[in-house]
Amino acid sequence: MQEIEIQKRPYRHWTTLEDRRLVELRKQNIKFRDIAKQLNRTPISVEKRFRKIEKTKFDQE
């Protein structure tokens, strides 16, 4: 039986600039998958980051 090697990309921390860009693009109703292409990230990481930003914003109010 052959083993399949799965390469995992190293985690890249989000920058403030990427966070701002993400929020701006979502305000324009751009889909997560399209934002992911622009930011060179996976759609799921973009969605999770956006939800975290939104949650943090509401927790501070």
C-alpha cells in the first residue's frame, strides 16, 4: 500500500492590512472565495478570520 504525502502549508499570521482589506471587501458583498484569491488564503481561513473580527467588534461594544 502506498502512503500519500500531504503537505501542509505553514500558518501565516494575519496582518492589520489584510484584516482591513477583508472587512472592506465584505462590505462590498464580495464572496469569501473571491476574497481568498485576492489575499492568497483559503476560503475557510478568510471566513473564520472575518467571523473572529466581527465577534471581537461586538464583544467590545
